[in-house]
Amino acid sequence: MPVEVLQPDPDGLARAVELLRQGEVIGFPTDTVYGLAALAGDDSAIRRVYAVKGRSLSQPLVLMPPPGTDLVRWAYLNQRAAAYLERWWPGPLTVILPAAAGQKPPLVSAQPRTVGVRIPNHPVALALLVAVGEPLATTSANRSGLPPALNPLEAARLGGLAAVLDGGRVPGGQPSTLLDLTSQPARILREGPISAAELGLT
């Protein structure tokens, strides 16, 4: 089936939400790269994300909650972590937090039990999160090991997607900074748009 290319207007967002609630995988723009998304509470849809990407189930996905979501179901958030989120969210920072009890792969890494979380600073991504009203399981839109999609056509070429929200070319072009807040001191696992100096880690 051809991939639907949706405009980020109310009708397009409503269609994206409808597809997500039907267990489909969609593509969407962020402030860094295009991403793949499924409902975080839908195990079958999450496995579709892995199939589209060609990703090992041993590699966890990133949770993207709507702004203002209480993360208690998914992760433990201490004062240090809350300070980072208040400063850098929405934005190109993915934080690794201790996973809440009861959470399990593929969103959670097995050893140690952690979960990656981010809220991107992109109007289409934020509109999608608000419209769907629940967290999404996400990863970059690309086959595992290949460069991520930077525009909707590159995302659509992946195959296996029901639709792509068209946000044009993304403004960033590189994956988010990945910050591990389960260690003391915090450490950067992946360099990205936010530097160690900006995070106060140098």
C-alpha cells in the first residue's frame, strides 16, 4: 500500500492519530531528524517499528510523552533529572532514566533497567503528541545503521509505514544528545546538538 503523506493540519493530525490507534506505524518530523512512531502501550505496533527499521529487539526505543505528562508510569524522576528536563525540554535532549517497576522491553533496556525519554521542539511533533494524548514509542526513521531521514520522502521510502506527517526538511539534521542520568555524574552517551559544556558536564 502507498504511504499516505499527511499535511500537519487538523485533518492530517486526526488521520495520524487514527492510524496510530489502529496499531499502525507513522513517520513524523522532529527538531533533529524524522522519526518513526507507534503507541507506547501497543506491543504489536512497537514490534512493527522494529520490523520497519530492521532493529534488534535488544535495543530499546525512546518514549515521547505529550508535554505535561506525569512520567511516573514509565520512569523514576529525581530532582536532578527534573532540572535537566525543565531547562532543555522541549528540545534535542534524550535522557536515560531508571525505568518504573513493571516496565519491560522493548521500550526498556534489560541491564540496567532504564528508559530513554524526550520531548522534541518541533511544532508538528508537539501537535501530534497533544493530539494523540498518550506517549509514543519512537526511533529515527531509517534502516538500522543507515543515515536518518531528513525529509518526508526519505521517511516514506522506508516502506512499512502507514503515513508520514509532512513537516518539510527538519531543521536539525543530527540525532539528539543522549544523556545518561542513571549514573553519577551524568554522562553523555551520544554527542548531539547540545554539548557537554552546555549541559554543565565539563
